[in-house]
Amino acid sequence: GYSAAPFVPEGADLAALRSAAAGCRGCPLHGPATQTVFGSGEASARLVLVGEQPGDQEDRQGRPFVGPAGKVLTRALDEAGIDPDEAYVTNAVKHFKFELVPERGKRRIHKAPNLHELTACRPWLAAELRLIEPEMIVALGATAGKALLGSSFRVSRQRGMLLPCPDLDGYQSSGDCVVATIHPSAVLRADDRESVYQGLVSDLRVVARALG
Ligand code: URA
């Protein structure tokens, strides 16, 4: 199957991982995408936030969560008492997967990554976690939850609670260190934006409390 593993250098620091990831050909998503969008933040971060995949803006700018979903995320972190600048932010899949919609002026519409793409890209996420060894990991949405906790993960059932640290591709840690919540873009799609947003904030408060 597809895998990024052959592209992940051993003994690399975050900067070396980032430049290696720029040349990843571990799955077909690198073809249509503009660039790899690797994680952003410090190796010393106590908190890692994991999204799904870069969106249109992220694909163009090369940084995670710089578009509309990122604005929601930053505001929610702030409101929950977490400094957004102290978190390392990344995605389960590091290339933008999209469909061109000709009748909408060739707009690039986000498509959810499948299990093959999720599995292929996981060595990058595992390598980031091995280097950072965060105290807490936040799974933003179902895709991030599945990447971290396996395909039986369900946001609706598992959000807002402390979950056991995952064991993925050589990353291991003990105790409870994962909190899952909705994806911030779900706030933008919701009819009742305010209550969906407050749900996101309340899940992030669980993270803030755990970090102390
Ligand atoms: N949505 C994500 O999951 N990640 C990003 O980086 C941007 C939007």
C-alpha cells in the first residue's frame, strides 16, 4: 500500500522532517496539490493540535490552519485559555485533496482523505509526535481521531474526554493524553454556529485543565 515511511529520515529534527516532507511521494495526493503542508510550531510545545488536511488557503500558503477554520480555532483556543502560539499545529494528511468543480469557476472543493491516504501519511504524524513528546494531543474532527486512535473512533461518542495515549508507528506514551473534539470547520457549516462553537470551546477547556 501507499506509505510515507520511505521518505521519513531517521534521527531528523523538525526542520529536517519538514524539508523531507516537501518531497514526499508516498501517496498520489502530492500530484494535484501545490505543496506539502507540514506542521508548524516549536519542538518544545506541550500541546499538539491535529487537523484533517490542509484546505485551499493552506495549500497555497504552505502553513496549516491559516484559512477560515484556523480563525475559528484560534478564537476557540483563546477563549478556552490556551495560547494558540504555544501549540504545535499539524494535520493527519499533509497534502490538500480536492475536486475541481467546473460549474463553480473551477473552485477546488475539499474531499475527505480515505483510510489509505490516512495510513500512508501517518509516519509523518508519528515522527512529529516522537520529536515533540507533547503532554496533550487534540484530535480536531473524525479524520484526526481515526488517524490517532483507529478507525472505530467516533467523535460524537468520544469528544471532550481524556482518552489513552495512542501507539502509532513507533510513537508511544503512557496515560491519558488525547482529547477529541469537532473540526473547527463544522462550526462554519452549522445552522446553530454559536452552540456548536461553544461545544468546541468546552472540549478545549478539558485540554486547558489537563495542561494546568
Ligand atoms: N482544516 C484542517 O483540517 N487543517 C487545516 O490546516 C486547515 C483546515
